[in-house]
Amino acid sequence: MAEVTAKLIQELREKTSAGMMDCKKALVENNGDIEAAADWLRQKGIVKAASKAGRVAASGLVTVVKCDNMGCVVELNAETDFVAKNDKFQKLVADVANKALELSGDFDATLAAVKDDIAATIATIGENMNLRRIAKVSGQHIFSYIHNALVPGMGQIGVAVAIDGDGDKIAEIGPKIAMHIAANKPEFMTIADVDPVAVEREKKVFIESGATAGKPDNIVEKMVEGRIKKYYGESVLEEQPFVMDPSKTVKQVLDEAGGKLSGFSYFVLGEGIEKREDNLADEVAKMLN
């Protein structure tokens, strides 16, 4: 069998725009023959899907699925809002989310299981798509919320929150906590979850802002304590004023309901996506090492 070299893989990649591993597999299957490998990729529908892969996919849908004591938040991206309205894309999102739930939120396992379905949908619709991320929460009770829902259960922001406890009001308060998370976007669940480095950075920023200039040390200390309390109230879910009753924190509302946070996650569609510039030669070298 002909040796499949980095040069051959790079040549086939440039010819077809298929992924590195797909190019390598095609060359192995066709004894290193570039033309036969390119035909093989076309026959498998890989080339048509791969040709879209360089295009930024920042639209799409976020969904939440749950069963028993687990929930998954899933983001599947496409290039345009128009595709998000497509029935075939919505079915793909539902299928991917259900597979993620079946595989306990394991991203790699889910991607491996749905890769061909995504490629087939790309080939049918004609836009780049990718499974961006999956998050899992676990607890006694799972609640969810979808903001700006395009269809039931799918929209631009997806939230899953897990609450433990046996209080009678948990079922009532749970969905409201999920809505609160969508509105306030907390970074942490409890004060204990906050990185001490982040707290020190917040103190430094506050002091260097000049707000404490010329004040006695004891006053500065109280001012800094107040600023950190405000920071917790902005970034920690338990400490945030509850959106439906700001006179109480989320923790106080949960305590009254007989519940305790077990976990939460939320995705904002397309948040932070930037176009990557990949170096082809480096990519090939990494794959072969």
C-alpha cells in the first residue's frame, strides 16, 4: 500500500476542502491515489459538507433537554437565522440534543455519534453547521427556560438549573429561577465557587479607580468590602437580587421554598464566536505527530 504522507494529505485537503482525518482516511481507502480519494470523498458526501466548513456559523439554535435527574443545554450553530427556521435543521437540533442526553452530556461521544447526520444536513441545506457545546446539570429537580424561542424548546438563550430539596414550592420557584438566570447571567453559583484571583482583581480595579483616594484606612476597608459585596451580588447566582422580588436574594427565595441549588448552565447563541485563521501546514503536522 502506498505511504500516506503529510504532503498527500495536504494536497487532497487543498483540492477538496475536506477535513484532515477524512482526507487521510480517503487516501488509505484508495491506496494513496489523489483522484480516487477525491471521488471517494464526493461519493460519501463529505466534500460538499467540507466546502462550507471555513464559513463562520454564529447563528442556529440553543435547546434544553431533560429527563429524571439530568438536563443538557446544547448549542448547534448554522450560518444564518434563515436556516434556524428550517424544519430539517430543527430536527437535527432535537436529534443531537436527545443523543447528548442519552450520552450523559459527553461532548466527544455525542459529536462522534451525530457527525454524519450533521454532514448530511449540511449537504442538504447548503450551510456550514457545527455542534459547538454541551453542558450538563444534575440534581433532584431539573428546570429549564428558553428565551426568544423560535419553536417550543429552541431559541437564542437556553438555561438548565438543578435544585435539590423536597419543599412544596420548589416546582413553582424552579422555572422562575431559570428565567432569572437568563436575565441576569450569573458567572458563579455560590460565593465559594468564585476564584479568589477574580476577587483580588476586583479589589485592585476598585482601588485603582481612585474611589478610595485620600480616605482613612478603615474607611477604605469598608468601601472595598462594599464593592466586593456588590460584585457578589452581580456575579453569584445565590447572592443576586431575585428578578421577581429584588428585596430577596435568590438564596433566600430558595430557602423559603425548601430548595438548594445543585447546578446551573446557560448558553447564549453565538456568544464569543470569532472566525479562526488556521495554518494548514501546522494542522497537518499536528495530525501526523
